[in-house]
Amino acid sequence: MPLPRIYLIDASIYIFRAWHTYDTSITDRDGKPSNAVFGFSEFLYQLIQQKKPRHIACAFDSTQTNSYRRELYPQYKANREPAPEELKYQFAMCRSFCQAVGIPEFGSNRYEADDIIGSLAHHFRQQGFAITVVSADKDLAQLIVGEEDQWWDFARSNLLDAHGVKQHFGVRPQQIADMLALSGDKVDNIPGIPGVGYTTAAKLLQKYEGIESILENIEKIAEMKFRGASRVQALLAKHCHMLPLNKLLTTVVTTMEFDSVTDLDWRGVDSSALNRITEHLALSSALQQRWFNLAS
């Protein structure tokens, strides 16, 4: 008998996608852009309509006033421009929309959405749940460690179990953080070993379990059967000091504590709250009615 399943949604990716996809002519009653909220609400509707989940939650990236990773590495994500104010406003509206349609939502000023998802996944896996991580972010594939766990890139209809993660990314889920530590992550401003990309990192991790094993065997890398192995050994020897910190940065936190997490049940629509927010966002009554029908 399959385990009960929880859907953990990496909300920020789908908000940014909606921000870039839907026209800014979509505005709320005050004339502020609401295109990202509209697109995000459509994504949530489609997911719930397809899967009819009993257990679901959205994790949001909040302003990192006390960032765990920036304490470790002050340049973490320093390459990113701050989100425009009109998008920050829409993030807040997306969280309010989740509340109105009964979806538990989480944010943190210290940890990222990835860490919220990782910690919820760890907690509920121990309670006997299977986990579906809804995201296009390969970082989160490291969480697919249970037999029935899934990583779901919703927009591309790409659903992977642990075996699928290995086929798709070239390493097992438990090695994703090691792969990123070796290759770096430009999006997050994490420098990797120069000249080592995902393909080379995967080759190293097919032989050695993780960066700890690689660091113990650097002098043997040149013996491996791939082109440029001697050069990679020299690069690793020169830059190996970067790897332990990189691994800390690329590992999703699974030990967050929450004030109150008893369940992640989809609670259904709060009629008055949905009325208020759809009126404020100037969404059509037909869109509102779809949610009432979905919850009935």
C-alpha cells in the first residue's frame, strides 16, 4: 500500500516564472501589478486539480535578515539584484492567497525555502509520509531519499524518483550537494573548482562517494579514465580548500525547528478570505468560483 504523500512546493520559482510570463497589464484594484499572483494562483489551481492532494505546503524565500549561509560566506548570492518593490509586494500577496485557499505556507528570515522544504520533508518522512518536492531546482533533488519520494518539475512534467535523479543528473540524490560543491553554483555565487563542471563532477562522484573521499584520494585522480584527469587532479590539489565550505553552502538544511507543525493538511478554501483577496486583486468571479468548486 502506498504511503500518504505530501506535496512541498518551492513557491518562489513559480512566482518568478509567472512574473516573467504574464503581462504587467494585469493589475489589482489599486493599479499595482498582480501578474505574478495571478500566474502563481493558476499554477496552484492546476496542481491541486491534477493531484487532489490531501497534504500540501508552500515554502517561500523571505528577506534574509539573519542569513545562515551569509554567516558562512558573506558573498553568498551577492551577485543578485534586489527584487523590485512591486515583486516583493506580490510575494506577500501570494502568501496571503495561500492562506485564503487553505494551503499551509512557511517563510524564514534565516533559512531559505529549500531548507524549509528539507526540514519539512525530514520531519514528515519520519512520520511515515512519502514526499513530492515540486520544483525545477536541482538543489532540491538531494531530498529524494525515500523509496516513494519524488522530485517534480511541474512546468516540464518531469517526475523523478531516486533512480530518475541519478539518470537525469548523473549522481545519486545524496551526492547532489557534492556535485554542486565541486562545480559551483553561479546562481548562488558559489565558486566551484575551476574547470570542473557537472559532467566532470559526476565522473568523480561515480568513483568516490563524496568530497570527503575525493579529498582523501586527490593524488589518485590522474589515474581515472577520462580526458583531462591529470589537469583535474592539479586543479583539485590547488583549490581543495574550497570544498568543505562549498558543501556546507550546497547542503539543504533538514533540522529547522518550527513553532507548530502538526499536519500539512489542505484545509480547503476560506470563503471570506478568498472573497477579500480576489476582490483586492481584481480577479474575475469565474476564477474565484473555480476554487470554490475545487474545494467542494
